Amino acid sequence: MGEFQPGGHSSGPSGLPGRRSLLVAAAGLAITGLAACAQQPATAPAPRPVSVSTPLAEEVGQHPVVPETRPAPPSRSQVVAEFSGRKPVEWGLAVAGVVSKTASTHAVLTFDACGGPQGSDCDQRLLKTLRKLNVPATLFVNGRWIKANPGLAAELAADPLFELGNHGYRHQPLSVNGRSAYGIPGTANAGEVYDEIMGNQEVMERLCGKTPRFFRSGTAYYDDVAATITNALGLVPVSFTVNGDGGATFPAPTVAGEVGKIAAGHGAGQIVISHFNQPSGGTAEGICPRPSRLAGPWRDVRAAW
């Protein structure tokens, strides 16, 4: 699963990945579409204790956590002490430290499950097609979605076809000063950035039996300081280059057109974002209009980065 390395960026002073180029067309589609998935957190974000522990870990604890050889992440207090005085200079989908394109010769399929009152379902047709055709994907799952679907989450974690990524605890844009995206308030400070990431990370470690490698914020918006915190916590912050389904709002023909550009052989390094939590949307029909089409061009897509 370690075949691909993040690419398309320069190295900044901190040694973390620098700015990546984001396709202009994908950015335009993001403005019109991602708001549908960017649901308001159920309750206003509140500071969490230094040791993040939630009941979810017990509900979905299916696998023993595999011992990690990498260094332990910094604590909440360490993150607050290190980053509270830093002022962000970038905000958006493609900022310093965020991976929006890989160095692979293939495209990467990613699907989000955002959770919340209108976002906790599952598109079984989509998953069934991916499994039938052996097409791997990275699934970014939010803490609210896991809480609503503990059995299904454990099933997906055990499926070697899929890699599960961290999609946050409350599905918030990642900011150190409360910046909003699509009307959704972001995390307000460095401590809340830690809570948004690590509140779900602990749950996913129990769920997957290993530590997730990738993180995508709610709405995929970050500021550069929050991206640096994500990297410091040992995760790769991920954005996208191709907006496959516009936050699950695109009709099937639009989805087919966007994803079809990649399937036609123009997908080197591209990261496609779509959703698997909205079965009534056009995602499955658009991505899988004809199984033979998906089986051919997407056969070599890899979930490893």
C-alpha cells in the first residue's frame, strides 16, 4: 500500500510539503458543490481534554491496535504551546502542507462519509460495484458517521480493498482562527484543531487496528497553520484535484463527465473526491453507469499513495 508518494509540491522552511497546484476546473466545481456535504456540526465545537477519549472507541473497537514504530504524536498541550501564536497566511483547498496531487501515474479514488443528520447513510450500490470490479479506494470517514454505523465501519475497515482515512470528529474546516467554509465555522484555535483530528483518530485506531495515515478536513478547507499541525500529528492532510460529485449534489451525467475525464487516461496524479454517504444522489449512477467502463480504465487505480 506504500506505492505512491505525495507529489506536486515544494518543500517549505519547516520541511513539510509546500503549495500544490489545484486544477482550475476542479476548484470551480468545488465552490458550487462541496457546500452540500459541509453540514453544520451537531453542537458548537467545545474544547476537549488533553487526553482525548470518547465512547465511540468502545462501540467500534474491533481490532487490537497494531504497535507503531513511528514517534508518538505531540500532546494537546504541546500543540497549543507550539502553534497558538502562529498566524495563518493561507486559506483554501490548496495551501502549503496539503496534498492535492500525488506523484503516481494513476488517479486515486476517494470517497467521503461526512456524518450528521443528513449524512450518515451509505451508498451500497457504489461499494458493491467497487468490490465486484476490484477497484480500490480511500474512504474518509467522519466520527459522526462511525457512531451511526459502527458495524458497517468495522466491515469497511476489515476490507483490504479500502483504506480508511480520518475525516474529522465534527466535520469542520480546519482553521486556527475560526475561518468558515460554505457557512460552516471552522475550528477556532490550535487546541480545537487537535481535537478535530485526534478525537476521531483514536476511534479509528481502535476500528482499523492501525493508525490512519491520511486526513481530510470537513469541506477540505485548511489554513496553513492547521495543515502544519496535521503533519506534526503524523497524518497527511489531503485535498483533491477533481470534484467528482460536488458534495453528492451533481446529477449522474455530470458525475460521469467529471470522472470520465480521468477514466479516459488523463488521471496521472489526480485525486478524485466523491461521497459514499448519499445513496439518493447521482454518484453511483454517474461513476458506475456501465460496469465494463469502470472495470477497464479504472483497473489500475490504486488506493496507496
